[in-house]
Amino acid sequence: MARPKPWEVDGELWAVIEPLLPKVERRIRHPGRKRHPDRLVCQGILFVLHTGISWEHLPQELGFGSGMTCWRRLAEWTEAGVWPRLHEVLLAELRGANALDFSRAAVDGSHIRASKGGAKTGRGPVDRGRTGSKHHLITDATGIPLAATLTGGNRNDVSQLIPLLQAVPPVRGKRGRPRRRPDVVLADRGYDHDKYRRLVRDLGVKPQIARRGTEHGSGLGTQRWVVERAFAHLHWFRRLRIRCHEAFLSLACGIICWRRLKKLRPR
């Protein structure tokens, strides 16, 4: 049996995505051309996300519709807030399966060249000052992405510490109040600033941030490595490495959560 392609949307995943999509009623008078099936268009969007191919070069023989159709549907679903809701739903399923660990979280930033540009770009301090962007990520203790933000490459990582904590959605999945804040947040020396430690404590979270000028060997790296692994998973989606797009960033986080969830389910 052939191994499924990573952009193929199986029945289980489609059962999660379909209820989140806005309903579009076809006009009775002058209905025009029939709308291309949402599931196939979703696969076209995932194909672009995985391969990094330009919309206009989306192969027609795949049956996903034209690149313009997929691009328009992506814009439509992004405006409807589909991708953050998908991420939130999958986080709830992971929590319900006892696979989400809020005892601590890890944060970090990763510079990308973004060779094809995008709205949030800037000259970064790395890569010889070339224009690029930064992905900022917060994960749970096991490396599951809880939230991500996008900035220009010239922004300091610490500037996104509070936005990342605030971007974590209320995660349901268990009885009682939804969980939104980790107990502890771990960060490297790039986040060393007492002002931000105070702001983190104001959110009810304990900061564990390495101090500048101190010797290595604090032990935080043995727990923070999960966010580096999450970046490796995130940047496996080639489109995120060559063009900045917040919708794709949110969708990629959801797909990573889905893959973790599938590993937990009996085959």
C-alpha cells in the first residue's frame, strides 16, 4: 500500500476541519460555475505549504483546483478564523488524551531568510543583515506548539515573550476551566530582562530565564530543547522558510498537533 502524501487530508482530519469552514450557499439564480470541493482545495493549500511552490505553478493534474482558487479559499478561510480554531480544537483533543503538559513551557525565536518577502520582514542581525523574518514559538513541556507569532527579522526575541504567553488559547479537553497559562516558562539568555520577568509573573507564570554573563550548565537546556525540535518540525514546511504568512504559520502548528494526536491513536 502506497504511503499517503503529507498534503493528503484523510477522513479523520477532514472531520475536524470541515465543521470549522464557513458555509457558502450556492445562488439559485445565476449560480455560476460550481465551487471546487473544499477538501480538494484544502489539499492544494497543504501542497503549497509543504512544497513551497508558487500558487501559479500548482499542478492542475493533481485535481486540487487552480492556484488562484486555492489562494482565494485560503484568504476566505483565514478571514473566517479557521486556522486558529483548528489549532485550538486539536490542542483540546491532545489535552483530553493527557498528552499536553502545562507544567512548563519553552519559548524561542528562529530567523528565516524569507527570500520571497512578505509583510513582516526586516533586516536582521544575522545572515549578513539580509531582509528576513522571525518565527517566535511557545511549546508545552513535550514540544507541542501552543502559539506562534511572526515579526520582522530585526525584532528582539524578548519583545515577543508576553505576546506569546497571551496568544496561547484557552485549551479545553477536560472538565473544569480551560487551561491557558503554563506554570513555568523557560527561555535562554536572549530573554534576560528583569522588566519581562515581572510581566511574566503578573500573568501568573514563573519565569526561568538564563542570566547573561553566567556560565553555561544551568540545566535549562535539557528542558528547552523541545522548542528547537518544534522549530525543526515547523520549518519542514518549506513555504514557511521562503515566504512569511501568518495563516500558514497557524495552519502548520495545527498540522503538527494533528500528527502528534495520530501517534496516540491505536491503528
